[in-house]
Amino acid sequence: MRSVIQQFSQLMVKSSCTIKSEAGVVCAQNKETFQKDEPMAGVRGDESPLSYLQATVCYYELFKYDKSNQDSWSYERILDDSFIKNLEIVGMWPFEPSRKSLNPIFFYDSLHHPVVIFYTIQGDEEKYIQKHIHRFDCEGYNLKVGTRVFKYIEDSSIPWERMS
């Protein structure tokens, strides 16, 4: 699991922890007490906005190895305004234009918790845009995740992996 976290320039595994998938459950384990915790409890970073954005992607990447995971996650499905504009130019954006920016957002909430919000395109036959809200603890990278459908379209034959 260390190799998953090493992909992110602003993150690293805490020296006191190991992160592993054991019996299909991803967790952080203290090397001395062997106490298990949420996997992001074993991650540290520089607490920059980029590190929190990377931590949200890292969270999903780690949970690819968890048996409870039902999502078809890919960082390539994260939306931003320039990607959408390019699809609109070539006539491949099936949704109505949005007045709201779909760029990823970072801010601190009123209780000083770092928050990252981004949007992803989901679905195979029926496409929808999903809003992901990630609220971190005041210190560290433990987080709570909320998702909801933002926009929905029934018929679409457009492949949604990023075009290179």
C-alpha cells in the first residue's frame, strides 16, 4: 500500500504506521501497539491545498483494495471546466451547460476543517455527474466523504475516459 501513497508528491506514510489490506479490509496499523485505524490515519502531508486534493484521490485509490468498495473509481473521471469546454466544442458534452463551475474546490469550513469538493462523471449506460464532498479532520488526513447525484442523463453512448 505504500506504493499507492508514494504516487502523490505531497503525501507520505507516517513512520509509526503501516497501511495494508488484510482480509479485504484496508487499514492503518500502528507499528508499536498494532492498533488498527482508518487508512488515512497513517498518512501525513504538508497540509497544502494540493495535499488535500491528493489525499482525496489517494483515499479512493486505497479503497480499490477494500472488499466493501462498490465504486468504479478512476481519477480520469474527475471533471474540470476546461475538459467540459473541450467536449462542448466537439459536440460530445451531453448535459445542459452549467452556470456553476465544476472545477475542484478547496476551502476551510467554519470549524476550520479542510474541505475538498469535486465532480465526477459516472455510469455506463445512464450517465450522471456525481458531487463528492470530502471533509478532513482539523489535524491530519482522516476524512468523511459524502456524495450525491448532481446531474443525470438517461441515454449516452459517449466514452468517458479522458481523451489524450
